[in-house]
Amino acid sequence: MKILILGAGQVGSSAAYHLSREEANEVTVVDRRSDVLRELQDRLDIRTVVGHAAYPEVLKRAGANDADIVVALTDSDETNMIACQVAYTLFHTPTKIARIRSADYMNAKDLFTQDAIPLDVRISPEQLVCEYVEQLILYPGASQVLDFADGRVRLVGARADRDGLLVGQRIATLKEHIPNSEARIAAIYRKGKSIPPDGDTVIQEGDGVFFIADRKDIRVFMSEMRRLEDPVRRVVIAGGGNIGVRLALALEQTNQVKIIERDPKRARHISERLNKAIVLVGDAADEELLLEENIDNVDVFCGLTNSEEANILSCMLAKRLGANKVMALINRASYVDLVEASTIDVAISPQQVTIGSLLAHVRRGDVVKVHSLRRGAAEAIEAIAHGTEDESRVVGRKLEDIDLPKGASIVALVRNGQVIIAHHDTVIETDDHVILFLTDRRKIENLENLFQVGVSFV
């Protein structure tokens, strides 16, 4: 697949890294900064073109004539939209994906159609990060909460602690603990390595456990991994940028929310947009300010400024002063593991949150959703099974009879709106939404092949 990425910023570079690692993809990156492209080309097997992302001549040089997908990820919404318009009008590019930061554009009705601005997919990293943090606040104690099948089923990552009911016991005893509900442990990570879970596997303290369940059952299964935490009430957000304001708007009706913003003009502007949240002018790394705001009574402190160093420092200070949980927005992948090993509870990577939205559109087969996990080493995928038993490698077959690649497992199905937790004798039917966990994303091509139907299927 020929993929044209416009913009070599943090999101664009991350997309190039993930997409170029798959042998089936030919990736070309366009940016005006030759030094950035040179550094990117030294690390990745990609083509690069220097120039303005929306200029027809630049797109032609980049290979838009025969590109399968254009992914516009520059920092300018207008550039991204015009680039997709040019790709559609002049080069008839089949799939056009654009990063749109402005909520005004995202919410505009009838703007993104084939007769207006022909975007097939709109991606807002700010909105995705906001939704990601919302889920973590909704489920205290979780390190990741991922939706599938329009939210009917969720994959939750949590670190097992000594207060978890299942810790120190075999996975098979889960049914005894909760006889009237079902969940499936999809993966276990112990000391950074994946351990294939089966009924005899014993959950140990400190294990990173991913489990999948119907959304109504998430909390009861969280209690199997760790002591249930009280619901979040008080939230402090450091940074009044797009992400901070979106999060405050989403939380202010159900939580006590405060935003700390350094710029007085910006603080005044966002205070007019918010209804209940309190906006404070100051430095989130100011110890005196945090003490004045009773940081020791705060349930969650979120460092969401544009500076990852400021986010890390303010979170570390808030934690030391008594904040129950701290989350930091961090762009550099190399920082994420370092800070999560220290006092910071959750490191939020915008690139990691965003990349799944792109991967869902480059996967072969009918893939609805992709979540990138473990810094891109693993993936959780929702795919739709099509065809008959003669045309499909999965339809009409029990799970134990499907030739899954090593490290892959089918963990749940959604059939006619009903969540079915997968067992060895579960049979897949056509149009089932199949949720899979893949601990080694290098096997993704083998997995894709399973969900492609024969040539007779229309």
C-alpha cells in the first residue's frame, strides 16, 4: 500500500514509524523542513519530499498520482484540508485522512462531504487524548481503557496489587469468584515480558493485566486485580490548551475541576468558555500555589501543557505534596517508560493514542478499530468476519480450530449487539465483530490474512 504522510511533526513522525515497519507499505513523507526529513530518513525506510504539503507540484513529486492513502498531519487544519482537496480533485486519491484540531471545524455539519471538503476520516489527537483521559478517570486504577463495538465491550489494562482478589491465584478460579459475569484475560505482562495466559497461570503482584469484559462488568473485574478506588471527584488540570479545555468541559458537570494556566489572557478566554470549572492564573509547578489549592485533597492531577518537561515536574511535585494520582502528557516515547517507573502514575502519549485511528484504515480485511499498545509492540483489533465457511478462514469455525499466529488470541465477539466472551469452542458467525489481542505486531500480516475472504465473496 502506498501511503503519503504530509507533515513530519510528532504525530506525522510517529505515523511514519509505525506504518513503515510493515513490509506491505511504501511510505513517503512531505515536510518543508529538510533537516527533519533527513533525520527521519536516517532512521526509517521511507521516501521524503521537501515542500509545502498542499501544493499540487509537491504532491505530484511525492507520488500522489498512485497513492492509496493521503494522511495530512501538519499543524495547520487549513493546510490539511486543502491538501486532501487537491489530492481528491487532481489525483483521485481513494482515501484521505486529515488531522483537524479545531472543534469549530470538527463540529461543522455538512462540511466534510465529497461535494464540499472530501475527507474520508477526520482525526483530532486532542479529542482522542481527552477521551482517553476521561476513561482513566471513570475507572480509577486502570492504566488503559479501550472501547470496542461502540463502547459495548472494553479492554482494560491494570496493574495487579496485593489487594486484588485474584492475585496469587490461578486464572481458572475467576469463574468461582464471579459466577454470574464473564471476562477474559487477554494478556499478562510480567517484568516487561508477555506471558501467555491460561487457566493454570497464577496472577502475581505487579503483573500488568489486560482483560476484556462487557462495560457493565468492568468495575467488578477491576476488584479482582486491585483494591477498588473511590470515584474521582476533584481534578486539577495543568495547562489551558486545547486538551485541557476539552477535558474540563467534559468533566465539569460531574467533577470539581480547576485549571491552572500561566497566560492571563488565555485564562480569561477559557474562563468564559467554561461553566463550572475554576480557572487559576499561575505556574502549575509553583509549590505555594498547589498548597493553597489543597493539592493533598485532589484525586487526579493532569499535566497537559505543551511542555512535557513542565508536565513531568508539575506531576512529580503534585504527587509529593499529596495528590492521589498524577497523569502527565508526554510526547517523547523514550520518556514514557522512565516516568512511569517513578512517581508518575500514568504517562499519556498522544502519538500512541492517535496511531490506532490511522492503523484501522491501512489494515487489510474489514478492520473497524485498532488500539496500539505497549509502545506499539502489541495491538488490540476489532475486525468483522465476512463470507461463508467456504470463503472465510474463520467463519463457521471454533476458535480452537483457527490457525492464529503465535501471540494472537480472540478474546471476545459482539453479535447482534450482544457481547460474547470467547472460549475455545466458540464458533464465529458471519458479521460477527471479532476482538483480538496480538502481543507481537510483527505477526499482523498473518492475522490480516485470516479475515480476508476468497475471490468468490462480493
